[in-house]
Amino acid sequence: MVNKNKLAKIILWCALTASLTGIMAWQVYSGQTQSYREALFYEKLSGQKVQCRLCPWQCLIGNRELGFCRARKNVAGTLYTLGYGAPCAVHIDPIEKKPFFNYHPGAEVFSIASAGCNLRCKFCQNWEISQVSPLNTNNFSLSPRDIINQTIKEKCKVIAYTYSEPTNFYEYMLDICKLARKRGIKNVYHSNGYINPEPLKELGRYLDAANIDLKGFSEDYYQKICGGHLQPVLDTLIILRQKGIWLEITNLILPEENDNPENIRKMCQWIFTNLGPDVPIHFSRFYPTYQMKNLSPTPIKTLEMARAIALKEGLHFAYIGNVVGHPGENTYCPKCQKAVVKRVGYNVLEIHLTNSACDYCGQTIAGRWN
């Protein structure tokens, strides 16, 4: 059972006792310049302007202005990332919360985030940190090496870049990933997939797994609800799959917005054709939040409909999320249909796999299980 309050207690204890014990305290500050670090993937232009090349927006940023993500600032013709070494969220989570269901079930994950996002999803559940700048959040002062040391101290074998949008703290994430790889720690991230191919491929050298939000399967939905475009996300999914990074997909279903059965069918067909049948998809239940409090929670029958479509279209692993205790939380063998991993919420109850094979029929189950 994961103790969700464990890390918070450690943080408080360190802050109170560091002067007596010599243990490094995690300094908490709000928007200090010490978090600035020169950004990667940008071009200097005339008139102290810069053009960011990190994500599809490719923001043209004037002096003293922020990019669309609110996490990059032009200072006299040099682009800085504002969230480096300044996470606003640090927790230990079960890996199922990311969600990853076919990747090391039951693992405890050291999870971090810095503020900002390059989309404007009206349903964002973490809008308090994703829709603001690192200059506006209370942040911990933690270098990449601090993150590694704390991960080891907490006996976590995985670091997750999550909660907000990891692309906005790309340089921080990349440096942590490099150190983690040297220490045998796995790197996973949950992202909206809105990133350019070149920085994605560089990051992919150190990523072990990714869960990408495929928020819908129409350009109109992405523009209207998410403030972005669909094609860059599809390109990201293909690149990750080609690089051999373990990939899972989350599709949050909003009533009367992206719950059209035909669009769900087209999405599943695209996944089957371009990514293969073994990429898990999580159909997640929406609850009213942020700018979409007018909608009702997703009917469970809608999630069940989406899961049935995915299975009919040949996908091997289709899950139902945010419905605790639903049979759709389990992993089923695609051959004999027996549950090889049983879950309730984020808790793994039973695993019936031996060397990645189903204990009942011997079928190899795609994933990372050992």
C-alpha cells in the first residue's frame, strides 16, 4: 500500500531540522530568478527577439515576453526556461496513477512537475499549476542531482514527469533523465504530446515509457476544447513507437464533445494501423472541473462502449479509468481472456504472469513486467 503522505512529511521534517542535522532542506520559494536556465531549441533573431523551436507553436517572443507555455522568457535576446530546478509538485505515486497498466505494475514512482503548459484544455484537472507560470507558483529548489538522490533515498526505481506538461520544463527533465539513466532509474512521462520531432527524439534517447493524451480524434475538437492541433500529437505517437519506448494512450471522454462512436472507431483504427494492437488505451472518465463545470460526469456506459469498440477493432488492451472497481481496470490476456493483472483503483491485487507470459495459457503479454 502506497503511503501518499510519506514524502510530504519528509519535506516538512527536512525544512524544520536541517539546521540541526546538516540534512539539506528543500527550499520553498515563489518565482525566483535562480530557476532561470538558458533554453534549448530556440533561434536568436534581430531586435532581441527569439523564436522557440521546442513545440509546434514555435513562438516568436519579444524581449521580456513569455512564450505561450508561460514557462519560457526572452531576456535581452536569450531565451530562458523558468522552471529549471523549480518543481511545484513532488510526490510519490503508484505508477497506475500516471496511468501505466502494462508497465511495472505496483511500482512506486517519484513524480515531479514544474508549472506551465502549451495547450489550453478547458477540462484541465491540474489547471492551478498547468495554466500559470513557474513565476506564480510556490516551488521547491531541487537540482537534477537532488531529484536523483531523493529518488534513491525513497527506494523508487522510476521517475515520472507529470501533472502539468513536461515539455515546458524540458531542459530540467532532460538533465534528470540523463542522470537517472546512469543510475539505473527508469524515466517515464505523461504528456499531451505537443512537442516538435527534434527535441522529442533527443528526449527519447533517455525515456523508458510514455503515456500520451490523445484528447480526441478531430481537428475541430483540438482547436475548440484544447487550444491546439491534432496532427503534432499523432506525429509524437508514431515517433515514440518507432523508438521502442513503451507507449500507452489516455483518452478522456467528455459527454457530447468527443464521445461520438464513429470518431472513437476511427481513432482505434488509426492506433491499430500506425502503432499496433499492443499499445494500451485508457478511456478515462471526465468529472466537471475548470471551465467545463457545466457538463455531467461521463456515463459509465459511454466508457464501456468505447472499450468495446477498441477491442472490436483489434486493440489488445483497452482500459476504463476513473471508475474504481470496474472490471475494465484489469489486464486481460488477449488469447484466453482471463485476468492476468487484477486492480481496484491504483491498487494491484493479483498478477498472474510468469516471464511476461499468461499463467493460464502461456500467451506472451505485451508490456514491461519484470
